[in-house]
Amino acid sequence: MEYLYIKSLHIIFITTWFAGLFYIIRLFIYFKEAEEKPEVEKQILQKQYKLMIKRLWYIITWPSAILASIFALWLLILQPFWLEATWMQIKLACVAALYAYHWTCQIMYNQVEKGYLNFSSFALRIWNEVATIILFACVFLVVLKNTFGWIFGVVGIVGISVLLMLGIKLYKNIREKNSWDKN
């Protein structure tokens, strides 16, 4: 019974961690695009985005990451044999990639706190999809577990990644076309 409660809490905090990571990039995009506004509007928007970013980052995203990790370690203590499973080793590599992604978002957060962001809104949109790819990989690994299943899942992730990138490129082209139509 203890295992199911811990697993439930792990899943809840993984969900809120990813929600924070997905939304933080969206706020970074808004912050970056506010640079193109007239000065008064830019100052108002960026001040509000900085506040929203700070609250999201330190009230939801970081605590969720820490709690998801604590419950993951607890699960591994309860089920140590998982560490011998190939799918778990690959999942832990994905978790390491997720922490690298999270750390990169921390670098972006630090830049925003200083009033700038060294990434274009297009680069941020692409960066946002990296978390999606990590999420897909982890879910496929945990649910399918067998070799054929996770290999099929990884092939699916690559396909979805290509579709996401094409979608982002299409979106960028539509935005550029619409901005030309307005001028």
C-alpha cells in the first residue's frame, strides 16, 4: 500500500514539474517578444512577466522537481531491483537530461532576472519541445518496459519530434506572413 501512495505522489509531482517547465518557456517567449513593444508597454509587460516567472519557478517548478526526485528515490529504495532493468537505466538517463534541461531553464531565469534573455522567441519555441520529447521517452519507457516497446517508442519520439519541428516552422512562416500583411 505504501508503494502505491509513493508512486501516486511521484506521478503528481512529475506532472506539476513538467507543467512548470512547459509554462516557463511560454513566459520566456512572452518576455522576449515584449522587447519589440513600445518602451512603456515593454516595461509594464516585462515587469509582470518577471513576477509570473519568479512565482512559477520557485513556487511550482523547483519544488515539484525536488519532490518528484524524493519520491523517485523512495520508490527505488522500495524496489531496488529496478536499477538492474535496462528500461530503468535508460529512464534515469532521460531524468538526467531533464535536469540538464531544467538547469538550462535556470540559466534563462537568471538572465530574465537581470532584464534580458539571450534566446530568440523561435529558439525558445524549439527548446520547449525538448521537454516534450523527454516526457514521451519517459512515459514509453515506464509503460512499455520491454526492449521492443521502448525501441518502438523512441522511433515514435523521433517521428513526433520531426512533426513538432515542422509545426514550429509552419507557425513561424504564418506569423511572418501575417506580420508582412500588416505592414
